[in-house]
Amino acid sequence: MATWQQLREGVGRAWDSLVDGWNQLHDRAAGAITRFVPGASKMYPTEREHQEMIQRNSGWGVLAAEVFDDDKKVVVRLEAPGLEADEIDLQVINNMLVIRGEKTLQQEHNDGRYHIIECAYGSFERAIPLPAEVDPENTKASYKRGVLRVELPKPQGQKQKKIKIAAD
């Protein structure tokens, strides 16, 4: 039979493990979790329905991204479903790729109610740090099947320098 001290230590280890796991999850996902702010556009027939929709929608969504870097360019892929290409605004500011847009509600039915709203709606902004200096003037972007792809060339003449470590 376990003593109180052993039980306390076991619970403490379990709690520490849970906290460590939560911190790792937070660190990995913090950049992708994006705040969606309900817009001023009139998407709802009545003010009451508008308020209900805001309460049901937490206002947070995930805009998952990948950043790839080679000698010539930085490529950013961002999952942003439910938008049109002209609804997305891109800027390079202080070595960050800033993506802005607004996702509006597309109501499927005029009668009845929504009981689960897990999609995020409203305006959003996501800033992705770039791993190298880029040339924003020659940036190319495409949007296909809900995935934004931004190709940011590095300035001409900039190359990664490998540094040798002298052995003692």
C-alpha cells in the first residue's frame, strides 16, 4: 500500500508532466492561433442573431503555416480556407510577413439555427517572422484550394555563409 508521501509525489510528477506537455503544445501552436474580430458588415438578419453568433464563435482560429528557406528564397505556405485571393492583404514589415484579411459568414440556410460554430469569422492578422532578409518588390503570391503560397526572393548577392569552427 502506498503512503501519503508516495501518492503526493506521484500526483506531483503527473502534474509536472501535464504542465510540460501544455507548455510544449503552447510553444508549437502559439504563432498559428489567430484572433478573428467580428466585422461591422451586416451578415445577420437581426441584431439578436448577430449577438448570438458572436457568443457562439470564440473568435480564435488556426492559420497554420510552413516556412521554407534556401539560398535564393523564402517560401511561406499558409492555410487560409474560405477566402478569395482578393480578400487577402500581404505586406513585408520589419522582416515579418504580415497577412491580413476578413472571413465572412456564408449562411447555408435562412431558416433554423446553427448549434455548433467552430469556424472563425471576422477580420484577422497574422505576422510570420522571416528567417532571412527578403526582397519584397519581387515577391510572388498565389492562392489555390485554401492555401496561400508566398515566394519571397532574397536580395541578389546575399548568400548564407558557412562558418568553420577551429579545433583546439
